[in-house]
Amino acid sequence: MRILAIDTALAACSAAVFDNEHGSIVASETEPMARGHAEALMPLVQRVMRASGFSFNDLDRIAVTTGPGSFTGLRVGVAAARGVALVIDRPAVGLSTLSVYAAPHMATNERYPVIAAIDARHSQVYLQIFSADGRTFTPPRVATLREAVQAASAATSCIVGSAAQLVADALSPTDAQPAVVDARPAPDIAWVARMGVVVPESQSPPVPQYLRGADAQPQYAAQLPRR
């Protein structure tokens, strides 16, 4: 199976091609960015496809991160994945950003739970906890930073995600200390690709998973009165 993976959920624009037959990433590119995903994504995908040596019709499915993350970024990535899938008549599947953050640590660690936390601003995080054996311990949700710190303080864990350092820095010396703090600003695109192989097609087509409403609100006071 050949997978085109896309991630624009957070502070990067990324794409990769994974060839499951050989178990390797054939081509990959990541551009750190906070804005501009819409303009950067398709040229980046084209470069990755050329580097892979495959055509779009050689692909078996498209995998994309569906959130939580940036509202605009999620829409860009999901729309691109669904568009490519429609054109080449292949399935597109979605992956939780939190699960992709957790995946490499669950693959190499069988001792500690994994706490995945993404900075949601305003002293909040998107939070999900996975048990040491890889099972989902809590579903993804919006939590306060304090709640994330309380979860991390209870037992030694791997803390991952863009808010990982925020959580780790808020721990007191008497709290359980993390075994790993992985605070990369965006998930590893290679894991989006690898996980895309095993995601059931029941998760197709992908849709954004926002977990909360947008911060921006309509300016009703500025509306002109109707005649």
C-alpha cells in the first residue's frame, strides 16, 4: 500500500509518501509555518510526489490529520486530502493529531502512559491520555492547563505535543516527573503516513475535529440595520 500523508493541523505544512511494501518513507518534506498553509500545501505535495517517483494514480489512499489544531489549517489539509482522493478515486482517511503525537512513544515504550497535549491558548489544552499498553485511557477533550498538569503529576509519563513543555514546566518538584517531554510544534509526518495504513476506511471521508468553537465571533454590533 502506498500512502500520501498530509499534515497542516498546527505549526507546519507537511507531506510524505509511505510505501508499505518496503516499510519506508519514500519522500517527505516539512515546512515550519504558523500561517500560509493554503498557499504552501499543494506545491509541497507536488514536490514530494515528484521526489517519490510515483504518480498520484499509484497511491492507494490519502491520510490527513483532522485535529484538534488550527481551524484554518485543519480545513486546508482535509480539503486537500479529500480533493486528491476524489480526483484519483481513492479513499481518504483521517487521523487525530493527538494520536499521531502519541504514536511513536507508544511504539517504543511499554512502561509509561502517554499524555498528549496541544496548546489551545487561554490556559487551555487539547488533551488525551493513552495507557502504557497503547489503549485510549481518556477521549480527546478541551482541558485547562491545570487539569493537564494534575494528570501528569499523578505518575511518571511521556508528555508529548505542542503544550508538553508547558505541562512539564508547571510540575512541582514533589510531583511525578516525566520520563519524556517531546514538545515538537507539529506531529511527525512519517507517523501520519504509517498510521494511515491501518486506519479503517470507516473513517473516510475525513472531517475536521475542532473540539471547540472558533475564537473569532461575528461583530454583530457593526452590522447595518435591515430596511
